[in-house]
Amino acid sequence: MPLQSIRVLDLTRLLPGPYCTMLLADFGAEVIKVEDPKVGDYARAYEPKSGEDSTFFHSLNRNKKSVCLNLKSQQGKADFLRMAANADVVVESFRPGAMERLGLDYDKLKSANPKLVYCAVTGYGQIGPYAEKAGHDINFLSYAGLLNLMGEKDGKPIIPATQIADIGGGALPAAVGILLALFEREKSGEGQFVDIAMMDGVISWLQTTLPNYLSTNIPENRGEQMLSGGLAAYAVYETKDGRWLSVGALEPKFWKVFCHAIERSDFIPLLDAPLQEQYRLKYEIQMIISKKTLSVWLAIFSEIDACVSPVHSFDEMVNDPQVIAREMIQTVKHATLGSMKQIGIPIKLSKTPGKIQKQAPKLGEHTEEIIKNSEVFK
């Protein structure tokens, strides 16, 4: 597997860091979770549970090992330093300064292992007035200006149903940053510090809105952007049976097909009409869509290409033939829990694909193996 020679020490908890290291573990990296002996990763305690740990924890921590160390004790620090001396990557998500207070910051670890790639995933990064500020996904979205754009015109901002900052702003850039640093290490022979701020990551996602403001200094209002409520051709409509149909007919060729399908060819010239006209257009399209059930509309659009889709619930999504074909829901075997369904691997490599090889570890399951007997210290 692509990363089978890479050893990662994972000090992170909950979502952003574990998602990053899950990606590495899925492609062969030896990921060792370093957990507090008393509580471990807080995600273990979430509900609902499968066995002793949460389903959330099982999903994010597959293919990993777990070691319990008290990093506030001299023995724990010594063991971690020995591990870091023979590791390729350390990932942590504490606030800036926490690792330094433990005596385990990058400079300390670098002196023991100059090849080490050290990645810190935080809300606001290592510098700036917010560096030591607490926060969660909703806070990072707020500061980045994204939450202000989410929702209907004249309504309040709507919190997204998945953690955009944690995963898109933190975990994914962290994984890319680690791989870039490992790639550079092949040339220089030295590691480096990877500073990931979730707020930075969210700002970098604003490619369809922020450049317009930077160019004109004219702010955009909620519900008026092209891809978040401003266009009738890019919207969600309710069907007769209370279901929802999403329309993404942005290009003229798709819009033309859509308009013919709803028997309103007079709408075709209005694709890029002014905002007020878009509101009228959306109202009229909603009246049309509300006259037929979702199944009838899907039958109408099944043979034409108009970028129209049903809004799926989870029970529909997991049984969708495309999801099945892409193996994005997989059934894996667990030693004590039997069969378990998990989210699949989104990165498809033709030669060295990722795999779900091992179940998530029990708290401290590999402590004795690694601390006392492992090649980690060779």
C-alpha cells in the first residue's frame, strides 16, 4: 500500500485529526493513537455505541492502534519521545502552546528526529490574535464569512448538517500537508512543521464568492449568490408528496432541457435574468413541481440530461446503485460485534487502493505490544 512504511503518532481526538489519520491509515500507514489512560479519545463515549465505543469512534479509527500514555508523567513523556524518534509523522490538535508546556513540542521532537513531519491542526493556527481562542466548527464558519451566506434570503444563517470546517478546512488540508511534507523529505531528508488552521481552510473554500468581493468590495447577501439560492436553475423544489427535487441546470443546454420537461419553454431566455426575476421564476417553477409526485418527476427526467436529482434520506442513499457500485458503504467483520457497516474510502487508486483492514482499537489495546515489545523503538 502507498503508505505502508509510514508510522504516524496520532494525539488527536474527536473529528478533524482522526479523519485525517484515518485517510492515512486506509492507505497503509501505521497509525498509533496515543490516548490518555483514563478517558482516551472523547469520541469513544458518544452515543449510540457498538460494544464499548461509539459508532462514530469505530468509523473514524479503523485501521489504527491504541497506546495509553500519561504525557504529564515523566515515564509517559520518555515513552513518547522514544516513539517520536522512530516515527515519520506526529499529528496533534491541542491549542498552541500545550505541547510546549508538556515538553513535547516540535523543536523538542525535531532534535530527537530531524526527519519528523509534525502537523498541528487547530481552529485558528499557530499565530494571530485568535491563536489560543477556543472554537468549534460553527465558530470557524462564522469568522470565515461562510455561515453568513448560508440560508434563505432574509432568514437567519443555517448551520450545515456536516462539519465543513473540521473536515474540509482541517482534516483534508492536514492530510495533504503531511503528504507534501513527506514528499519534500524525500529530497531534503528533513521533516518540517505543518500548520493547519480550520478557519484558513474554510476561507480557501470560498472560491465562487470571495473573489467577487475582493474585486468589487461589494458584499453578497444570504440567498443571493448564484449557487446558494439566487438562481432558479440551481434550487430545491417541493413535490406534491412533500418530497424534494434538486435542480442544478446551470448551463444553457441543461436549462433548456429542464424547461422543456416542465413544459415552460418560455423560461429558457430567463436563465441569467436579474435577481427579482429569479424570485418570480422560482415561485412559478415551485407551482409546477408541486403538481406531481417525486416518482413522477423522476420518471420524466430519467431519460433526459438536465442535472435533476431526488433529495435522498440516508436509507435511500445507502441503497442507491451508484453508492453500491462505488463501495461507499462497506460491511466489515468485527471480532466481537460481528458484521458492521462503515463509510467506504473516497479516494480510488487503480494500483494500490485503500482498504478497511482492521477494526478500531480498544482503549490501550496495543500499549504493551508497542511500549514493551515493538519494533517502534528499534
